[in-house]
Amino acid sequence: MDAFGSLPIIIVCALVLWLVFKLLKWPLKIFWKLLVNIVIGFVILFVVNLVGGLFNFSITINWLTSLVTGVFGIPGVIVLAILTLIGII
């Protein structure tokens, strides 16, 4: 799946999370932090795949990598890159 193909999945996940937070009356501050991590993680994954294409390196963007980058942000992308380099992902 290419980077633009996973964008609708990320948007739907963000909307579902918003609904869950709204239903459970959790503070929206947590939701916004998670949403910012999702956006930053997606952009970084896209840039890593764009630049990594020059060096024959890419991180697959799927639901698992989106979840990792959404929860952990930049450190999650770094861990995914390391796991890809050693061949686990």
C-alpha cells in the first residue's frame, strides 16, 4: 500500500478515536496529542520512504506501522526503521 492509500485509513482511525474519547468523556488534550503524533508519524514515514527509495530502503505503511507511529510518534518511526534494517519487518 502506498503512502497516499493509507491516508484514508489514518483519517478514519482518528475519527473513531475522537468518537471513543467523546463517548468516554476523556480529555480532548489526549486526543489532540495522539492526533499530532499520527500526523507527524505519517509525514515522517512518507519522507523516510521517499528518501529511502534512493537507497533501496522503505518501511511498509500498514495498520501496524500506523498504530506504532500514532502512539509513539518519532521514536516509533526510529524503532520501525531499525526493525526493517535488521529484517524483522
